[in-house]
Amino acid sequence: MAAGKRHVAFREASIDLTVLAANVARFRELTDGAPLLVDVGADAWGHGLEVVVPALTELGAQAFVVARLDEAERVRALASETLVVTTQHSADEDFRRAAALGVAPRVHSLGEYERAADGGVTGVVLAEEDGDGLPGLAPAELDDALADAAQRGIAAVVDSAFPVVGAELFGVSEDSADLAPDFRPVLRLWAPIAATKRVGADEGVSYGYTYRTRTQTTLALVTLGYADGLTRAGGNRVDASVDGARHTIAGRVAMDAFMLDLGDVDAPALGTEATVLGDARRGEPTAHQHAQALGTHSAEITTRLSSRPRRHPAGEER
């Protein structure tokens, strides 16, 4: 950012790289120093590849895993020397683009392996058939692929020998379990209060008036909405925090904003931060708590976020 210029905050996703480093250290402690092979798909679980990949590279990540080649291109631009693995390919993929990027595809059949090898890749991960219903190479096919790779000089590894860590490194989970205290949330999603209004009891709030005030209260408009990745189902169900106090989102979430019923208090200054996702240690609502209220898991909450909230390292001047 040019000297003397400040970013005007409308919606922000602060990524705490100190917490990320602590989570990496905890992962190494729990796994007796296992290699750091990180799934950074879905824009690093919603945390932003441009922020996360350089930080993980400095922390010693040995490989990054993504679904598609377009994601691999972004990762390769950020980590020129680190192994990048892709897991999803088109049915007629010829893998020349993967070879040009220095990407190692994870292949699910002998035919896919052969196309990757013919396309010029220098490394592959071989998915094993394990009886879980997902495609993979049978034992005899694995042997054939490993022998062929050795002959061609292709670095080949079976995926059981390639253990990948994913969402938990960012303090979120793909199941209903809360990861605390092992892994803390890395992301804090917030937006400023753009307007306030003093209203009386029984005032309808937001579209459809699904929420009505109970007493005289202060309403606050926060500049974050479903276009940013919040779910409309969160209205009247999930919280945001202001000045350390938590309040349930009042009424329906709109495209660019939501409302908070702050109670019978003086209106906060415009620009005051309302935190939607954060760390329970700071008294903030967490992705896990949002997920519980919405019947899902915390990784879905963060990967749902759109590109509109600006991802930046915590403490970076706005």
C-alpha cells in the first residue's frame, strides 16, 4: 500500500500468523514431527492463499495440496520451490499444464497415471483403493505404476505415505468437534458499524420483520452480508460481538449488511468493529459456535466466505 494511504474498512478478515505458527508447533508436537503437508484448498479454507502460503512456507511446509490446477497456479506463484499437489482433474486432462507448473497430480486410476506420466510430470501421488467407495488404484495397479514411475524417473508416492493436514491447522474442522484447545482459530472476521438508530419496543428489524425489538434499544447496521459469505439462515441465530459484548444478529441477513440489537445502551461510535467470527478466548463468537447454530461444521463457515472481505495479516495497517 502506498505511503500515506489507508484502506477504508468495510469488511475485513484478519489472519493471525502468530496463532498459525502456534498451531503448526502444536501439530508437530502431536505428530512427533510429521512432515508439514498442508491442504490449502478453497482459498486456504477461506483464509486467503496470498496470506497463508508465504507464512506456511516460512514455517517449513513441505507440500501444498489443492483441488484444481487454477488453484495450483496461485500457490506456485507464492511458493516457487515447494511441492504442489492437485487432487481433481478433468476426464481428458493431458497434464502438460501440470508438468509446466511443476505440479504433482494425485491420480485415482492407472489410466490417469499413464496420462500424467505421458504429459511429462516429474512427480505423482498414487491414490489407493481402500474400500471406502472412492476411486483408487488396486494393489496390482499400484505395483505397475510404481515400477513404471521408477523406470521413467518420476517421483511417486502412495497416498498412505503422504499424510496431509487440513482445516485443523487453521482452527476449524470438517466435523462437529471443536478443536480447542489444541488449535486456535486463525481468522477474525469483522466489519464496522456504519449507522445506528434509537428505536422503541416492537420495532420491526430488517427484511420481513422476522425480528421485533422487545424494549427501547439501539440498533446498529454492520457492513457484512450474504454476498460476503454469511448465510441468510444466520439471522436471529448467530452472534456478533461489539466492545466485548455479544449480540444475536437481528432479523434477516441482507446482501451487504446485517443489524444488531445492542440493547438499551448509548450508540457506539461509527466505525466501531463488530466481530462475526473470532476466538472465544477474546469473548468473540467462533466459527464452531456459528456451525452449531446452523447445523454444520466450522470449515463450511470459513470456506463459504467470498473474496470481498480483505484478507490480511493481523496488525497490518489498513
